[in-house]
Amino acid sequence: MTDEGDLHRVLADWADRVREELDIPDAPLDLDRVLGVAGVAAHAVVRPAAPVTTYLAGYAAGLAAASGTDAGAAAADALDRVRRLAGS
């Protein structure tokens, strides 16, 4: 993997495999937004904040989707909120 296109392709393929394994093949994923939020959390807090932040954002989005919110909108909202938090 030498360029960003290769990295993005590898991550997208991995995400597809994970969604398939977890029986959520249609789960929305804005890969660039997730990576952006992870990067902000890693730099604003500490590196290990990246996976913790994205996990919790995903959990919050899942709860919102389960209560009737559009899954894509729930994910976007959760990621936007934690991005703002990390930037403050």
C-alpha cells in the first residue's frame, strides 16, 4: 500500500467483510468521515481515543437508528457531535 487510493480500497474491502460477518451488509459507512473523526480524536486527545471515539459514536448511532432515526443520519449526527467535542 503506497498511495491513498490503495489504503482506501483496503479499508473499504475490510469494512465490507466486517459488515458481512456481523450480518449488517447494508450498514451505512462514510469511511472518510469516520477516519476524519478518528484522526481528530487521536490528535486532540491521545491516539487510543480514536477507536474508543468511533466505537461510541457507532453505538450512539445504533441506538438512534433502533429508535427510528434514519441510520445514515444517526451516524452522521454522532460523528459530527464527537468531532465538535474533540475540537473544543
